Amino acid sequence: MIMKKVLTLSIACLLGLNAMGQEITVPGQAPNIDLKEDTTEIVTIDDIIKTQERITYQNSMDGHFRDVWSRKSYLNLCYNSSTLAPKSDIPNGLGGLVPEYKSNWGASLVAGTSYNLHKKPIANILQFNIDYNYVELGVNHFAIEGDGKNLYDSRNKTPDGDFYRAWGLEKYDINYGMAVGPSVTVAPFTYLQSKGLHYIKFHLYYHLGYHASLLYYVNKEDADMNPTPDADQEKMRKDGKLDLGHGLTHTFGFSVSWKFIGVGYEHRSASVKYKSIGGNSYGSEKLDFKNNTSRVFLQFRM
């Protein structure tokens, strides 16, 4: 009997210890949770809404700044003020030297594209580019001298036996070229809250190019001082008066733009070697000139 009681007591103790190691769950009562440990893993509806709002805002701003920096191509409509001056002394055939000529009007059209040197603007403020102007087309007008009389003398010739050009005639400089060079674009207001101000950008650039120039003299036979021209002189009077030149160009400029519209200023200096192509009257001598052009322009960005 004693052994039976001891065995029964031992079994009861073992069952009691096993029950103490188990969680007692009462129907209808929530389980016990350690709030300090578990609440950091709980995502609320407010958290989801705030996260979605941040994503939506960031996507909206990314799209906005893509639009701010999207207009890479430009078209400039320019008004020119130009000078054309010989690099050395050139006799004008009337006992003097060819002077510097100043245009009384001029116009040009420039079209080009900026290629980014890095994928995204630095801090959405600064962008470095390489510009390529595939069209630089211009015309400058130089008025006739004085009253349009006694502008040349077909009786006078150069030491090589060629006629002097009729420098005093009305002239048109028609030129075409291309250029390439670095530029920097600055958008200084992108950290302001007003999105409209983000589109204000300043552009500074230097372009190196090459151009060809056609210098057309408007023929005026009665401007000859020779009252009795012979056959050769008469041919010279009737010959087309054209010079073709070409040379390097250097251009510095700046502009300010807002979205698709802008204004700017640039200065272009060019070296030109002119050769007559208006018949055989003027020989084959090449004459060196420098052409300086200032431009103010209205810009369209695309």
C-alpha cells in the first residue's frame, strides 16, 4: 500500500509541473502580448497612407524637374550689328585705303542642340553641356558710300594688272556656318517653393566654328569715275562683283530663358579670306578681313 501511494503521488507531481509549463488560455480572453517588443512591427493605415503620399510627391517632383530640364534644342532669331575691316592696308584704287565698314542692319538665324555631359543636373541647379549649332545663317547690309557717285575708277589697276574692287558700292555679306563648344546652364531658383521660378535658367557658352561668306557688291556702272571706258574697262563695269571667303569663328554669349522662351546676347569674331569670283577682272589675290558681329536675339527652346 505504501508503494502504491508513493507511485500515485509521483505521477500527480509530474502532471502538475507539466501544466505549469503551458500557457493557460481562457475562452473569450485575448492572449497576453508584450507591447514593448511587438508594436514596432505593426503597420498602421496611417503609415501606409503617408508612405504612398511620399511616393506620389517624389514621382510628381521627378516629373516636374524632367520638364524643367527637358528643352535641349534652341532657335535664335537675331538682330546683328557688324563690322568688316581689313587686317592690313589694302589700297582702294582711289588713292586711299580700304576702311572699316559698319553695317546699318543685319539679321541671322541660329539653330542648335545642347548635349548633356552628365545624366542629371547637379543638385537640380547646374548642368554642363556641349552645344552643336548646325545652322548659323546670317546677312549683313553695308550701305553705299556718300551719294553713290565716283565710287571707283576703272582706269586704275593693281601692280599685278588687275582692277581694284569697287569697295564703295552697297554690299551684302551673306554667311553660313556651324559651331560647337561648351556651355553651362544654371537654374538658381529650384529650391524655392514656387514651381514657376524653377524654369528660369541662365546659359553661358563659348563656340568655335567655321563659316563661309559671300560678299555681294550691288553693281552700279555710273559710279565709275572713268568717262570713256575701253572694252576691258567696260567689261569690268558690267562684271558681277562677288567675293567668296571663309574662316574660323569664335563666339561668346549668354541667354536667360523661361520654359520655351528666352532672350540673349552674343559676340562673334571671324577671320575671312576673300577671293573674287565675279569674273576675271579682279585677279586671284586673297584679302584678309576680320568680321565682328554683335547679336541680340529672341530664343525659342524645344
